[in-house]
Amino acid sequence: MLPGKRILLIVGGGIAAYKALELVRRLRERGAAVRVVLTRGGAEFVTPLSFSTLSGDKTFTDLFDLKDEAEIGHIQLSREADLVVVRPRRRTCSPRWRTALRNDLASTVLMATDKTVLVAPAMNVRMWEHPATMRNVATLRADGVRFVGPDEGDMACGEFGPGRMAEPEAIADAIERILPGLHGASLAGRHVLITAGPTYEPIDPVRYIANRSSGKQGHALARVAKDMGAKVTLVSGPTNLPDMPGVTTIKVETATDMLDAALAALPVDVAICAAAVADWRAAHQAAQKLKKEDGQTGLNLALARNPDILATLAAPGARRPTLVIGFAAETETIITHAQAKLSRKGADWIVANDVSPDTGIMGGDHTEVHLVSATGVEDWPAMGKDEMAAKLLARAAEALHAMQLAAE
């Protein structure tokens, strides 16, 4: 599935470095050419000779190799690859390799590359969950860096939780989904509209009706669509996620505002309604903060129905997008609800997932979805939200191409 593709693999220190050997083997089995940059820390766990034997190419370790740098080797390494894959220690999950000058080959290559970067983190669970790491990961995602894993499980340090490096087979699968151009998965010349995040429906100047959506899935879709060459308009409800360069981001709060912004973005080729829009709003917003009175035991709040953004965009008409995709976040009878939503809203596809509290999907970095269409239901395996975005948009690109051929 990867014939002729060139992968640059950067391997840092840590016990999980040994898994990178198996990753090289898996990538070679799929037809990819692999070059390895091994850090000094990585070489404490796995030898350069092991990587050279499996890759059939030189393993690069030293920034100041006279022969390589006479040819400006760090630039060549960073530009000749189709994809850069990083198996890092905690330090690499930091924006520093995008903003600071370092004297090691791995960091210099990362700073010099103009290619997509896929990171497969591996670290102690408390390191991964540390707020500083989470902030750094959010910044890197905003810069277009993709992530696969980490997985949850037992660690060499004896602790349990998220932090294990994703298995080599899963990383190879992610590479197949992410590499631009695979299976004709290009969105060059297309305009993609994406809604993301929650909506806030005010009750009074202080309080509002909302939900737990983080906006991560919608922002992942925007990043991937941009990388696939699309013009991207992201209409986002309130989130803590940074804006992305190359993406037109329109920030809104209410469902009505989101609908107005989505309609203003038309015409588009693809509309993906990933936002968790509040179904209801306060029928009358109080001008002042509602106060509880002495002896008051309850409050009756009249609600009005919000506009249906997905159904509005999917309605027949000259400005209907060629492909309309909705999301169904459910807590029970997932497929049944999604199929009913597909019929009721007039969408082409519905992406359904279980957002029950014990799944960790709402607000988390992973998801497990079912793609529901008029032709049936596809059950997709659990994967990162970036990976899911890449798979969905590759499918969308193929569908648009098929529709274009049929029209011709």
C-alpha cells in the first residue's frame, strides 16, 4: 500500500525505541523506502547497525558528519521524504523544535522540513497527562503535526495508563491514511466547510446552555482538509484550541450564529457538520442575571428549538454542497439513531459514535465511529481523531472524484 513512498523515521531514546525496528520492517513490507535518524539517546537502546540492516539504507546520527553536511544533509533528509515520522521522548512533544535552534540532527531536520510530520509519542502516563505536555501537543496540532497514539496499557516503569507507543502495525496504518495523494485522496481546488465545537445559548448575561464538546474532531478535520489542498472554512463554537494557519476560522457562540456563518460560506464542495449544536435555547434571554428569591424552590425555563444546521445545508437547492456529512453523537442505539438522522436530515453520510462518559471520546483524543450511508454501515476501528479525519476526508475526496467522472 506504500510503493515508492519515502518515510523519514526519527527515533529518540526510551525503551519503546525497540518498536521502531518493527515499524521499519512493516513499512518495508508495504513497499516504502525508509531512512532513519537516530538520536544519541535512541542509540543507547538500539544500534544504528540494526536500523541500517532493516532499512537497507544508512542510519543518520550526527549533525556534523562532514560528508553529509557538505551536501547540506539535514535539508536533503527533510525535503526528500514524503512523510516524517517521529518516535520521540517527552522533549519532542514540545514546540521547541519548531521555534528554537538546537545542535542535534533530529531537531534540525524537523525545523527544516516542509513535509507533514506524524508523531508517535511514548512516555510515562503522568508525563503525557501533564498540563504542559497537553498545551504543547495542542500547539503542535495547530501547526499541522499529526499524532498516532499513545495507547493505554502497562508501562516499563510499572504504571498503567495512556503513554505506550502505538503498535507498529497501527502506525503503518496511520501513515497510509495520512500520506497525501494515496488513492487519489486530494482536495486541491475544493472548498470544504466544517463546523466544530459546542454552541453557547445564553439564558441571562451570566449563564448559558452548552455541552461538553472540545472541538478537537472538527479542528482535526480542518487541519487534514488543508493538508489535502482544500480551501477550508472552519466555523467554530467556543473552544480552547488555537487558530490554524491556512484555515479561515469564523468564531461563533450560538446555533443561529453558526448557521448564519455556514450559509455565508457557501458555495462549498463538502460540508461537514461536526459541531455539537445545542438543540434548544432559552425562549427569552433575561436582560439581567436571574436571582433566586427567598423561599423559591424551582425555576421554569421556557425553551425554543434551535435551527437545524445540517438539515438546512442538506436541503435540495442550487447551493447545496455536493457532499454533506453530519455527525451523530449518541449514548444508546447508536446505529439506529444515526440511520434515522441520515433519513431525516437529508445528509449523504452520518458519522456516528458513542459518547457515553465511560468512552472518553467527548473531549478526548481518540474516537471509534461508524460511517452510515444509504448503502450501509461501516464500522471503523478505534483510532486518533487526526487519523479518523484523514480517513473520512480521503473517502470524501474519492466520492467527489467519482461524482465528477459520472457527470462527465
